[in-house]
Amino acid sequence: MPEIQQKYESQNQLQTFSEDDPFTVERYEQFCRFFPQNVQRVLDVGCNTGRGGERLKTLNPALEIFGLDCVQNRLNALPDAYTGKIYGLSNDIPQDDESFDAIVAGEFLEHLYPSDVDRTLCEFQRILKIKGRLLLTTPHPHYLKNKLTGGTVYGVSHLTQHFPQILKLRLQMHGFSGVKILGSGKLSRYLGYYFPLKFVYGSYLIFGDKY
């Protein structure tokens, strides 16, 4: 196993909260709400043990969901909702060009080393079909609660942070169009997705199309 993969695997195993995160199911419901038309093949990046994909399959039984993760034990635990399991890293995804109608990556990008962020976005662009959609959520660096309490995005296995307008520009630089930013995280239960002051949300959803 390459050294970088060992690093990612060990770091992600240190963070167990993601397997119990009470917002995971709602995050995937949000993804589903903003899927492109006629979506069928979906790649769930950083799929963990598959709680999110299981919810997607309930919402749309016609989906073919593939899970990508760097922790083999988590892939082994994926439910039958997943059509395929992919062991590897997002910076070198072992899939053909234009393989997926949509890619979802919930609370994932912050787990990458800085040098792997753009490589990962390149891979996402490569494996998306034309008119496919990339949907990401990631913690908001300017989250108001953190500003008031001295908190930070950085922590166990959180290696980067992503400012919304900069990440929007990055997606555009990789050829994504129609890039949108919406609120996400637990506060969206009360405010919905469209509250204009995005820093009140703990996370944000950003999505764009390969078109």
C-alpha cells in the first residue's frame, strides 16, 4: 500500500464521529434534492459505512450507487444499497472517464492534504459524464459559532479548510459551470438552505455541472 494511502487510512480511522453524525442522512437528502435530471450512476466519495447511500437508495431505488473510501473495513460494511465498492483515493480514482451522472462528497474535502485538493477536483471532472453534477459539503471556515468560541475547522483528520468563494473559483477553474452555494448543516433544519448569511451555517453545500 502506498505511504500516502496509509496516512489517509490511519487518519480517517481516528475520526469515528462521521459514522454517528446525526446529520448524515439529512445531508444526503439535500444531495438528492439537487441531483440533475435522469441521474442513475452515483459515486459516493468518502462513503464510510454507507448510511448516506442507503438513504439515497430509499429516496430513488433506481440509483446505481458506488462507494469510494480509503478504509477497507468501511467498504466491507457497506449495505446492499451499493452497487459497487471502490478502495482507493480521490486523487487517482480507478474508474473510466465519464462514468458517473453525479458525484457526492459529504464533509470530505477537508480531509485532504492541500496538494491533493486540485488533483481530486480534476478526477471528479474526469469521471463525470457531460451534464453530470458534482455536489460537495464542507465546514464553513467563517462559521459564526467557531468565531465566537475560538473554534476551528482543523482537527482530527481535518487537514484543509475551504472558503466558499475560493472553492467556487476552484470549481470554475476546473471547468464546472452554474456553481451554486447553499447552506447546510444542522441549522438548515430551521433556516432552510437559502439564508443569505452563509456564515451562520456550520457547513455549506457547493455544486456545479460539467457543462
